[in-house]
Amino acid sequence: MSDTLHITQWCAPVLGWYGIFDAVLKGYTVFESDSWPLISDSAKDLIRKMLCSRPSDRLTAHEILCHPWICENGVAPDRALDPAVLSGLKQFSVMNKLKKMALRVIESLSEEEIVGLREMFREKDKVDKDTMLDRISQIEAMLTSTIRR
């Protein structure tokens, strides 16, 4: 892998979300995809500072709220989001809801079932070439069948 990660729409299915998280933790980020040219330099600056690999170098919540991109003249800018960005936010929201549901299910599983799930996800991450929506559907189906037991 080169010393940068090109953050594009295909990264997650190809690398797996853990691959992206790992790259961000190592500081490998470059903003290149169809939607990034539309993002302001100020917004990219904020994202870079929030994704610093060293926690001591990351912005605090107060610093984020005071960043020029968040607060122009004391007021958050009122601009429409790019459809690709909005879609990404919606997917993130779906994943948070799915994660909460998964955690509730996992609480009721036996140790053996948890080990089996962990191995299934490891194998899936190694060979996953499906879209994120396919992955979500598969996980939802698995969780639904687990809940019915």
C-alpha cells in the first residue's frame, strides 16, 4: 500500500470498513473522488485535523465547533450538501442503527455463537466485493433470523 489512502466510494467494499479505519489511524488520507472537488478547502482542513492519527494532535470538540468551516462569523453556513455526501451520511446513520440492534442481539448470544459470528465476519471481510447495501441486507437477514430463535 502506498503512503496514502484515496478515500473514494469504492474503498469500503474493497478494503472493508476496518481497512479504512486502519488507514485513517495510520494517517493515510487523500481526498479524491467525485464528491471531494466540490468540498471547500476549509472543510478538508477540518477533516484532516479531526483525522490526525495522534490523539494529542486532534482537535478538541471546542476547537471543532470554533473552526471557520463550522462557524462563519459565529453562524453555521446554510448550504445544501452534495448528494454523494448526504448519501454517505444516511448510510452512516443506518450503520449506527444496525450496530445498536446487533449489540442487543449479541448480548443474548452464547460464547460459542459469538465466536462463530466473529469468524464469519473475518472471512466476509477477506473476500467481500459486494456493495455496502448488499452487506447491510445480509447482516440484517442474519440478525433477523437470530432474533427469531
